[in-house]
Amino acid sequence: QVHLVESGGGSVQAGGSLRLSCAASGTTYCMGWFRQAPGKEREGVAAIDEDGLTSYSDSVKGRFTISKDYAKNTLYLQMNSLKPEETAMYYCAATWYSGSWCPSVSPSKYNYWGQGTQVTVSN
């Protein structure tokens, strides 16, 4: 079993920054960040595998950075130059197994999810 707890969400003005954290218990070979805005489908943001290889959605590349403290089993997402359209619930996800598909920003690849943390970006 894997348990994930996100934190670090909040309200910022456009152009601001936030750092999200995801504390994990259990084995997490592949992990990622996803977001879902009201009325929209969940979309991938960034992912990282057990060796530190990363993958990003085109919309956040260059502004967001995913990282993991492997000793603490904690995932992070540094978000810079935030835009109002990125207001959403942000979720941490993980799998207990490793595969050639990892890292992936496809939500369907993950079977463990956190409760989410709200990020609000205003003009």
C-alpha cells in the first residue's frame, strides 16, 4: 500500500511561485504531479522515475521543476511564473512498480493518489 499527502498549495498572484510537497509512505518507483480545474479533465504536469529521469508537459516546461528526496521518500514541485489558467487542484500520484513507460504524465498509469492541494493564481 502507498499513502500520499500533499501540502504547500495556496493563493498567489500571476507571476508568483509555489513549492508543493508530497510525503509518501510505501514503495514509490514512479511518481508524478497532476492537476484538475473545475469542469476539466485531470492533466499531467510532471513525472520522475526511480533514477531521477523526468518528464514534463509542454505547457510547464522551463517553469516547473519536479524533484524527489529519495531518502525521505518525498516528492516536490517547484512552480515559477504561475499563470491564472493554472488554478487547479494539484495531485501527487505514484506506482509501486517500475516499467519502461516511466516517467509518464499520463494519469492512467498511476494507481495511488493523494487528496490534492489547491493552487489559486489571481491576476
